[in-house]
Amino acid sequence: MVDIIYAGLALPLPGKVQTDYAVAVEGGRIVAAGDRATLFAQYPDAERFGGREYLLMPGFINAHDHGRAIGSASLGIRDDILECWLPMLGAQPHIPPYLAAAYDGIQQLKSGITGTAHSHNPASWEGMPDECPRSIQGYRDAGIRVAFHPPMIDQNTLVYADQDAFIASLPPELQADARGRATPPPFTIDEYIALCEDLYTRFHDAEHHTVHIQVSPAGGQWCSDDLIVASVEWAKRRGTRVQMHMLETQYQRLYAYRTWGKSFIRHLEDIGALGNWLTLAHMVWMDEEDRELLGDRRVGMVHNVSSNLRLRSGIPTRYLLVDNTAIGLDGHALDDDQDYWRELRLAWKVMMLKRPALPSLDGLAEAFLKLGLMASARITFGYTGLLGRMEPGMAADMQLIDFDAVRGAWAPDDYPELDDVPAFLLHRANKSHVRHVMVGGRWCVRDGQCVTLDEAAIAGEIRAVLAARDRGVLRERRHAAAQLAPHIRRLYAAWEQ
């Protein structure tokens, strides 16, 4: 059975705007693409869906996320610098992993995202082996592709310094709580790798790319060299990927120089961790001289603009509009809404701060769209040859945008011209304009609503879970974390002097 999806405008590739375009879909793949009338004649019995008011383009890939379901601000966790914000996350109420992934998957699909990278935040380290399969199932039931990586840390769980000395410097009434936060996960490196191996055996889908199991030594300052090397070796052996948080804050950069007398990137090179299997998220405080090395090693990088602004981490020194750079929401979008269109626009506009000599950003619109499509697909799932474009042989992952709604109440009949369409989209489009989303030939969103799961029912279950949590206990946890924050700030402030 062949289905034909058609639209008045199309972006099969970011820089190639087409008119009266259609794709023919069979068995989850695109089997033909081109002029609408030609495909109608070629497949006279095909089911047809679309309209001249739409713009048809590939689905986005969210290259770094945490699948939080509900933004941390809504759960009582105020934005702060990362080093003070992370202890506060332990005070947020736990949402069951299936519900969180299913609900977050729905929100991403409604934003035009057809694949996501999920860096898991365990409710408890002991429970992570049970949480991971449930999260994966939530994404799959929603219909979104997922690159799933359970995290691991084995050092510096509270501060990037001598933790015993830091705890001893605290007031006595804070020391017991701090000591609990400084306790590493109850896993050995071998046990962590065994967990990844089990998930890989059960879920990794190298043929259809519905699920990829990857590995995540969570960040350089939180992971020993032994953990990072073991993770890289496992990923290379299994032909999968490694994703790490890296150089998100200035204190992480300073940690590297205080520990090894060199940049984090140079240290990763020394231990053999750099390669085309590696994705580094955030990368705000990268040294300029490391740029060429990262390019030579074909390391993927993900910008998380909203999150970096909200947590005061900073703005990268210069955006890299190259094949090894992607965009991720981090589960911490500016408006807590998982709006990928707005994230692209924010990145696009912020770039002007670092490139003020540019007369306009319009000429870079195609490059920014590419960050959310082919580049993010490659960095998230590895090069599969199936994602990020609309061509015969590619996976049938696509979004239909209500372009009439993007144009708004009025726009000149001759604007935007075809060459202006990418910039016009980045200026104006948001997730409310995404009307229909297909993943692997299956409709997941129709008329702006999820059709794979009952969104209202899942939201109701989440509300019921949150309402049942003991708010007094949660307030006590937030208070304890807040008591630590001034001492954490004081520690890092001394590093800046």
C-alpha cells in the first residue's frame, strides 16, 4: 500500500525549496519523491494526504535531551548555575519513567521532532536497571525514535574538588546531607557496562533505528579516566555511540586545568576518547585551539542554547555551522515547552551576538535548519543514511507545517520568495504550526494532536502522581539543597580569582 504525502511547498533538503511537491511512502520508506502531479499519475491508487497550504519537510532530531516530561521550574526548582541547580534536582518529585518518556515523546513529536537523544536522569541509581526499559517503552509507544544512554558517574558527585575537605568546611548541621550527596552510585564500572550490554541486547535496533542503545559517562569532571575509556571501548566494540556533557560551565574548564594543566579536550585525546563515536553536549567553554582537533577526530558537538542561558552557563565563543554540530533542547527549553522551532530561532539569533559583522543572518538559515536535520541525525544515531532528508530510500520521517498560519494575518503575495522560505520559517514558525508528523511511515500527530497515545490520560496520570507526593518532604529537600548553595558558590568563586 502506497501513501502519497504532498504540499504546496517542500524542503526535502534545507537549501532546496520545491513547489507542488510530493513523496510516496511504502513500508516505512520513501519510494519516490518529486512533482505532485507526476506522483499522482505514477500511483493512481495511492492514498493521498496533504494540501497546498502546507510545507513538507523532514522531521527534526533533538540531539541532546533528558525527557523530563515537565520542566523543573514547574516542579519548584528554580534556575541557577549548574553546580547549584543539580543538587536541587534531587528535591523534585519523581515521575514514573514510562509516563515521563511517553509524555515527553508526545511533546517532542508535536514540535516536529521524530528522533531524540535521551540522557537518562535516574530517580535512584539502584532503580536505574528497571527504569531504563520503561523509559524506552514510553518513547516507543509514543512513536518517536530514541537514542538512549543510561548515565554513569564515579567521582566529584557534589563538587569538582576534594569532597571530604569541602564537607568538613561546612557547618555541622549540613555535613550529613552533603555526605549523602557526595556518595557515588552503587555500581562498579563493569556493572555499568553490563547494564549497557543488557539494554543493547534487548533493544538496539540497527536495522530500523527505532532504538539505539548508547553509553554515557555523564561528564568529564564526574567520571574517572577508567570509566571514560571503558565506555569508549564498549561503544566501539558494539558500533554505537558515546554521549557526554562537556565544558558546560566555566568551572568545568577550570577543573581540567587545575587537574591536568591542559584543556579537557586535550586530556580526552591523551586517553584515546576522541573519535567519530563521541558526542559532546553543551561545549560552551571550549578552547579555541581545540577546534581543529575536534574536527580532525570528527567529534560531534551539541549546542543547548536555552539551557545554557537559563543556567547562566554562557554562549559558545562561536557557533560552528559544520557537519559535526547539532542542536538539542536538553529538556530545558526557554519556555519549558520543547519547542524545537523556537530553539533553532534562538540559536540563529544568538549567533549575531558572536558575529556582529554579518549584515544579516538570513543567508545562514539553511545551515541552521541543517543543524536540526542531517547534522543532528548523524550525531544522534550515527550515519545511517536514513534520517534527516526526504529522498527515495530514506525513512518516511516528516512534518507538515501549516505555512498559511506561519505567514500570519497578512503577507505580500510575492513574499516570501522561494529563496527566502528557510529564513521566513526560522523567523516565524513555532510548534503550534506543526500539524501532522509521520515517523517511519506511521502518523504520530494529526491536526496537531498525538494519535498514538492518549495525551490527556497520560497528563492526568502524571498529575495524580505528583498530587500524591508528600509536599512537606519535598520542601525539606529543597531547603537542604538551598542551604548548600552559598557554600558551593563560595568554593567556585575562589577558582575565578
